[in-house]
Amino acid sequence: MQTPTPPHVEDLHLVYATDKGYLFISAVSAVSAARLASTPERLVIHLLDCGLDDADWERFCTLVRKGDSRVTLRRHVIDMARFAGFKSWHGSLGTYARLFLPELLPEAPWCLYVDGDTLFTEDPFKALTFCADNLAIVGPEDRCSPQSRAWFTEKGFQKDLTHYFCAGFILINLDWFRAHDGIHWCMDFLTAHPDTPFPDQDALNLFCEGHIGLFSKPWGVLSERLNEADFPALIHYVVDLPTRMRFRTRDGFRDVTAVWVKFVQVALGMNVTESCHIPRWQWLFGRAYNHLLRLIIAVLAHTPFGKRWPRMAEFQGLFIPGTVRRRLLSKKFWKRS
């Protein structure tokens, strides 16, 4: 069934920015978007190339077409010298490339920018229902960090913190940005304020003040807060990056990571060793450990001790609710297209 979109938005322009380090995980996210898209022939996936070679681009295309061969793929080579002297994020300057989307996509009225450490679990076209002409940007509500709060106060910026968004998943009104000269404003801001705690995220939050929309809870839900959504539409693996996961004594290998592993297995035919460099025995042990802890927590929750234990809610939150877990870990869910 085709998802209705605003009359002036014909295609979904989905954008990723990556260097070599995040290429594979970005491709996985794009595959999930292609696989779940209601009209993949209207899906245009843009890759902002922040230091790739032709072989990287070909690999990205090969992987994404396994999601659906009808999507359109476009590559934009970014001049990284534009960001010389800016603060890096996890060793990369690629995060700043999204600021130039109004210039890179001149004919697109809107685009959906997505960090690579994400996984779509719903039709990406449904995000377009949040488009509104009076909005500059739409993002998932984020808890503004104490560092940013203090910085805004110190510098005298008046920021409505009830409309502070995470810039890792944003629907951008490109026409509005072009009309308000957004590229120059943000670049001038970053040049003048190199000490900004979360550089381009804080810049976008300030530039769009008064014109910010927020996604409903399922969109862009952080992996460590997955229990807060009835059913996610997009999971953002900020903490639990699957390709860098480690066994944790508090919960082994988590359900939310297992969802990503299951998707890669079904959509790309890759096992956990190939996708995450985790030996199969270690993965199975970590998942068994997780199942055992889930059982222990479930039993404790019904005991007098568990009902009084202050940290019970915290530990219950480590596990995805059963109906959601079973659906996201089923091959049937991911085999649909």
C-alpha cells in the first residue's frame, strides 16, 4: 500500500554521509530503508562521500540493491577541506557534510538525513507525513546535554529545550534552508564558536529555533531506550553500535543488537562473524546469557524483593518487550518487501 505524502513532495530523498569507517553500517541502514519502502521506485538514496574510493561506492551500491533494485542511488563527493579546523566527531569531519544539502540537492524540496548507525523497522515514506511548510526541520526529541545547556546560557543563546532534537535523524525543509541562507549561517556559527559541545547539532537547533517539529516516539528511538516505544519505526544505535559490540556482564548480547544481526542475516545473507567479527560460539553464549538474565529479572519482578528493588525498572528496561522482540527477530518480518 502506497504511503500518502504531501502534494509537493514526490520522492523521498534519503541521505547518508560516511567515510570508510561507517560505510558498511550505512549500507545496512540503506538496505533496511529500501526493503521496507512502500514505493522503492520513488526512493532516491544519496551518499555523501567523505573519503571513499570507487570500490567503496560500488560495494555500497551492490549491498543496497539487495534491499530493492528499483531504488535510485546517487553519489556526492564532498570537499572535506571546507571543514578544516572544525571539531571532529568520533575522529571524522563527515558530520558537517549534511549542512550543504540545500546546495547538493538543488531540486529537492525536502530530504531525510539519517546517520549510518540506524535501522528502519517501518516504511521510510511514512516519515514524510511530518512535512509542514512552516517547519524548517523535524527530528526526534533529545535530552539536551548538560554541556550544551551550560554553553547556551554562557553564550546568551535563548533556546527552547523542549524542542531540542537529535540531528542523527532529521527531515529537512531544503526550500526553507535555501530561503534563509542556512548554509552560510551554520558555517559562520561554527567558525565563530569552535567550542560548541555538539557542533552541527547545536548549530541546527539554534538556526531552526521557532520552526522545529518533533517526530513521534517511534521515529529515531535510541537503542538503549527501545522499551519506551510501543514499536519502533527507526532504531538509532548510538550506544550499541553492532559492528563494535562487546559482551557485557549486565546483559550479554542485547536484543536490540540481535535485531540488527537478524536483519543482516536475512537481507544480506551474512552471519554474525561476517558482519560483526564475533565468533559464532561467543554470540550464542552471549545470547543465552541474555535469555537467562531476562528470566531471572522476570521472576524477581514478582517477588517482594524485586518489588522493593530501586533498580528493577532499570534492569527491566534492558530487554525489549516480548511481542516486539519476537516480531523483529522473525525472518518473516524482514523477508517482506
